[in-house]
Amino acid sequence: MKRNLVVLAMTACIVGTASPAFAQQEKNEQKREQKREQKDERRANDKERLEKFQKFKDERINYISQQMGLTDEEKAKFTPIEQELQQKKFDLYRKLREERGKFKDKEPSEADTKKLLELRAENRKKEAELDEEYTNKMLEILPASKVAKYAEAEKEFGKRFNNARRRAVPDSVRTK
């Protein structure tokens, strides 16, 4: 009898301690599943964002090439040079974007504002140097008359793109 009580008590203890362990294990499994789902969702969003960005780049290069009057052969030579230039400009302004991002929720100090202005001025100088370097690269493969149309075509594409984005955003969102 004593033995049965001991076995019964031990069984109750084991069952009593096992239930919370199983419940915790179930919670952990649910958390892992949620994380997997979130990761899959992020991947889908990243893929969608990359596809949209690639579509944007294709539309941009097609528009600029058309405005410059490039042949297919010229476009094939021009595209990698132009994309390299755009990547370098993007990288150049990354530091400025990161610095400005620090002040999303607060007003920058006078010293921070001065630093941002200096960084922007420095970036503009470097951008001008890049433009000169890549204009020379473009002149190696294209006639000057076509290269001269590049900056205007690029600016016009930017205007068209921004206007299309503004039309796509409802006024109620824009005014917030």
C-alpha cells in the first residue's frame, strides 16, 4: 500500500512537472513557426521589391536610351556604364541618408546640421567628378551629340517618375 502511494505520488509529480514542459515546448514551437512565416513574408516582400526596382531600372534605361536616340548596339554598350555610374552615386549618398536618418524623430543640433551640410557639399563635388569621369567613358562609345542628351533625358525621366508617384498617392495620405 505504501509502495502504491509512493508510485502514485511520483507519477503525479512527473505528470505535474511534464505538463508545463510540454506546454512550454508547444509555445516554443508556435514561436518558431511564427518566425518562419515572418521570414517567408519578408522574403516575398524583398523579392517583390527587387522585381519592382529592376522594372524601374529597365524603364529608366529604356526611356533614356530612347531620348538619346541610341541604337541597340549603342544601348548594349551604354547600359553597363550608366548602371555603374548610378550605383556609385547611390553609394555616395548612402552615408548622407544614414546621417539624416538619425534625426527622423528629433531635430538635429546646430553642429549636426553643419555636419550634414558639409557632407552634402562634399557629395556634390564627388558627384560632379563622377559625372565628368563617366561622361568621358560615354564619349568613348557614343557620339557627343548623343551623350549631350543624357543629362536632360535623366532629368526628364525623374520628373515623369515623381509625377506618376504623386498621382498614385491619394491626397489624404500626402497631406499627413
